[in-house]
Amino acid sequence: MMKSFKKILTALTLSATLLAAGCSSDSAKTSGSSGSDGDKKETVSFTYWGGDFDKKRMEAIRTEFNKENPDIDVKLIQIPSDGYDQKLLTSMAGGSSYDVVQLAEAFNTYAGKGTLEDLTPYMEKDGVSKDDYFSAGMEAYTYDDKVMAMPMRLGAMIMLYNKDLFDKNGIPYPTDKWTWEDFHNAALKITNKKDGVFGVQGVGTWWANYMAYVESFGGSLMTEDHTKFNLDSPESIKGLQFMQDLIYKDKAAPLASDIPKGVDLWTSGKIGMLVDGPWHILSAIANIKDFKWEVAPIPTGEKFTTPLFSNAFAIPKGSEHKDAAWKVVKFWTGEVGQTILAKEGGEVPPLKSVANSDVYLKVHGDAVNLQALVTSVDGAFVPPITSKWGEINKLADTYLAPIFSENADVEKQLKDMKPQVDKMLTEAQQAK
Amino acid sequence: MMAKTKQVYSSISKHEKRNFWIYISPWIIGFLAFTAIPFFSSLALSFMQWDIITPPKWVGFDNYKELMEDKIYFWNALRNTIFYALVGVPLSVTLGLLLSIMLSKEIKGINAFRIIFYLPAVFGGVAVLMLWSYLLYPGTGNGDAGLINAALGWFGIEGPGWSQSEFWSKPAVILVGLWGVGGSMMIWLPALAGVPKELLEAAEIDGASRWRKFWSVSFPLITPAIFFQVTMGIIGSFQIFMEPKIMPGNQKAWTDSLMVNLFDNAFTFYKMGYASAIAWILFIMIMVLTVINLVVSKRWVYYESN
């Protein structure tokens, strides 16, 4: 225990010293390296998160980039996903040593603090049009009407379904026109307690989980201007109630304690419909051998919408190689970079032309209906991320968990939750 | 003559002085960089608002005020932490002592037993906690249960829900900590060995029972070790972090400790000032408890020197 305590204190000082260093070294900064005067190679340092898979992609794109831009040397810096936010934060606090950074949920915090370069002028200069990209993807990285990062990979909550279980129960496969009522009926039919089979999985307190239902039912976590709690609106309550009923009334979705530790009910064929992120597609291709499955958009309620997942590349204001950095961002999020991403057949390329081409849609042949994912991204909503996102998520976890794991009264939980979230939202507004 | 000796002496001393500072510098630098500076900067930070990106802003006692009003996280975490200390410390001290008494017997192969019971203290950390969360998995009983509940099931006992139940999630955290109780042998065994054999034999001749021998002879003589274990145990349980972080209850509020709360604020929400305030409250509480412990110890701890 002592150790972790010390670690935290150490981290505290380290960041303190980094901050101090950042403040004092602004003028003396030599940053990057332009090599000798003879060869005019400019170095762009580029940091991203992920594992081997991501490394392979990034290096493949760099190879193509080097062919067109021999005068720019891209230094790729891979950071494991787990420590990425902390690492980036300390480096940004120290005046940032990176020229291009990958961002997702932390975008609003950085943009709000004015630490990111406005990319709009660069886009105008080079004729990069917002309209070529999926609108939700651009919206997620626009702050005060300025584009401050270019989206790299998109995804959305989708529904994977076990075709064998649909066939067995004589239910027609889900379509784009499916409503939550169709979903509910199918869930009831598929659920079979004796075999340990559940109709649905994906009912929980993770933001994308509950927002998928709530937004589709016409509700939302907060009002559109991000100033007030809205999860207690009648529409939101309807969504949450629908989720709770799936667990307690219909017994069609498993409780946490119904899922044996270390067992994936979905890949073992015990789940009819899985409402979750697009990463399940590649995992299903690799792991599911015993049954047939397919992908569909989530059902439609008041409207069709689903939470967007995304990440993007931005240029910190502290970069001293902004023009070269823009070339890098443009290339990675442009056609060549996106095509390399498309060939993985996982996440959706933000560039509409690439996403809608056969390069992406047919990458798995006819085995997987990637069109469902593209449709989902096209209709997706941007999660309401404020600078208090982490804290609001923890509140949601605290107050929504009893609804899904103890059958607590939905309205009562929301009544208790409201003042807490409102307080956070007010603080977020004041911090602006 | 005098002058020469003095000169030689002073040059040696200069040389030695320099060497002294060179040799000791790693520790001084280490102490400054990793203890003293963090210590004082966290005190300063606890009066500031700092999100790492923007410069810190002085807010006076606001962080502390906010903490006192934070019923859902801070007070809840404090309650949980006190539970860990109140229940965990007596259990681990008693169990550690009982185990060590058994392992202090001079029987054949005792060293093998000592090694076996000491081993958990060697393997520690996150990997073991992950294993424990598998072992303690509640399950529904029909083959899905964790190993411990499955084993209980053989005897017709329906195992509790452990981390899935509000009542059992905290005991589960303590139970996992008790697994490493053999580590305290390092303190107990020498203390028990230090009890003079003559005294025990004399008591035996006087017809004292086993219990009497322990209570009237051994116990008073090992009170310093007990005092040490209780003090360290309280400090340790106030800083409990890994167990509730790695195997939290189904609702984290059931198990979150002050350190988990601190970690969340610092590295999830980037509220460094607020987190520092928690660290200082924790520090003050541990300090006060330790002082109380020291004062009370005068009444029951026996040192041979007095």
C-alpha cells in the first residue's frame, strides 16, 4: 500500500517539475531536430495509443507518406492505451514536445483550454472539405465552430445477432427498420432459461450502453446546450425503464452475476442479440466458429440514432512544425491513410468516399454486413462530452448501477442523481 | 610541527568531507526528489485547484470544504476505510499470531511449513488479486460458481455473493488481504523465540496450562511485537488501495477506500489539488491514530528494559 501511495506522490511531483520546466524552457526550446543545414529534413513527432495492431497500421501509412514527402521525417511514438491520457497530459503541461497527437474523449478538455491549433485555415487553404467526412465525426472535433482535430477512425454502437438462435426460434432477421418492439419480442422468444440462453446482452451503466437506448427513445443525459441534467425527462425514463424491464421483468438480459467469470456468453452462443461496440466484429470473425452471426444497426425508437465512438489527430499549439504536422494529419486522414484503415475491415473510415467503397464494404466478402456499421455511423450522435466527462460517468455509474443490478426504482435514482450532475455541469460551464 | 599536523589533518578532513557528500548524495537527492519535494508540493497543492494543463490557482480551504460536503464519495470512502481498519486489523493480527505460534513449534519439516505460509507474501500484487476475483466469483451455482463457492457447495453451503453483494463485498476485500498474513511471521517468530525457555519451563513445573503459559508468560513478553503489528496494520489499512481497486464490489461505492478516491480524483478527473487535500486528511488521520497508539501503548506494552 505504501508503494502505491509513494507512486502517487512521485507522480505529483514529477508533474509539478514538468510544469515548472515547461514554463521556464519556452524560450530555450530547441524542439524536434532539423538535422544538419545540408539536408532539410523536418522531423514531426507523432504520438498515438494502442498495441501491435495499431503500430502496424501507423507504420504502413508512414511508408506511403514517405514516398510522397521525402523531406519530412515522421517519428511515431507509440504509448500503451492505458497510460496514454496521463502521458499526454504531462507532456502538454510541459509545453508539448509532440507535433501531432491522437485524442478522443480528452479533446474537449484540450480544446477548451486553448491548447490545440485551429485546423480550419489549413483545411481551407488545401481545399479539404468538411462535407467529405461523416458529419458526426467532424462535429465531435469542432469546438466553437473551429475544427481542431481530424477524425481518424469511427465506430458506433451496433447490434450483433446470433443467426442460429433466430432460425431456431423462427424469428426473421433484424433489418434497418427494426423497432424496439421487434427487438423486445425477439428477446422474449430467444430467452431460454433451461439452456442458459439470454435474448439480449448489453444493458448496463457504461455510457454508450444506456445512451444507446435513452437517445433512441428520444431522451438524453443532458440538455443540448450541456447545462442541465435531462435523464429524468419522460423519454429518458422510458428508455431506462425498458432496459430495467429486460433484466428484471422479462429476464431476457443477464445480471452481472449470471455471467460466469471469464466466460463470454456471446462468443459461446448464449446470447441472441449483443448491443455493443464495433470491435466485436473483428473479434467475432476470429473467435466464433460454432454459429452464424451478423451485424445490424440497433433498433429505431423515436428516431434512429446510436452513440458514436471516434478518435482524431490534432496539432498542439506548442508545435514548431505546424505546416509539416498538418501535412501528416491530412495524409493520415486522407484517402491513402483511410484506405489502409479500410482494409482492416474493422472501424469505419471517416472519409465517406472510402467508407462507401467496396474496399471497405467488401473486405470480408459477403461474410459481414459492414453496411450496417456505415449506416450506424452515418446516423450516430456525438456523446455529450464536457470537461467533467469522467466525473459525470462516475456519477452515472453510482446512481444507475442499482437500477440494473438491484432493481432500484428508476425515478428515485434519477431524482438523487439530478442535483449531483447539475452541479458538475455548472462547474463545467464556469470553467469555460 | 604543530602547523604541519594541522595542515595534514585539515586536508584529510576536506577530502573526507567531499567524499561524504558524494557518497551520501544519491540518498539526499532521492530523499529530496521523491519524498521532501512531493511532500511539500502536495501540501501546497491541497490549497490550489490544478488540472495539470492550466497553471494552479490558489483556492484556500475550498478543497477541504468541498471534501467535508462530499457525502457520496469522500464520507463513504472514509466509512469503508474505517471498516477495513476495524475488522481487518484485529483479524490479521490474531490470525498472524496464531499461525506463528503453530509455526514456532520445533517439529520435523517445520521449515517447509514456514516457507509455504510465507510464500503468499512473496507473490503479491495485481495478478494474485485477479486470481482471487475468479476464486470469489459468486455464480448461480449450476457450474458457473467461482471455485470457493463451488467448494462450499459440496458441503451444502450456499456461498455468499462476495463482490456482488453489498454485505459481503467489504469482507471479501479483507479476506483477500488475510491471504498474505503469513508475511507477518517475520515479526512474530523472533518475538516468540525471544521468550526465555526457563520462564516457560518454570511455569510448566508450577502446573500452568498451555493457555496460562501463553497468556501470563509469552503474551506480556511479545507485546512490543503486537504493538508494532497493530500500528503498521492500522497504517496499512488506511492506505488500502490495490484490493478495492482491482476487485471492487458490483457497486464501487461498497468497496472504495480513501486511496481509491484519491487516485480517481488525481488520475481520472485530474483534480490534483483536491486529491492532495485527501492525501493530507489521510496523513493527519494516520498521524493522530499513531500518536494515540503510542500513548495508549504505555499502559500495555512491556519492554524488558524498563
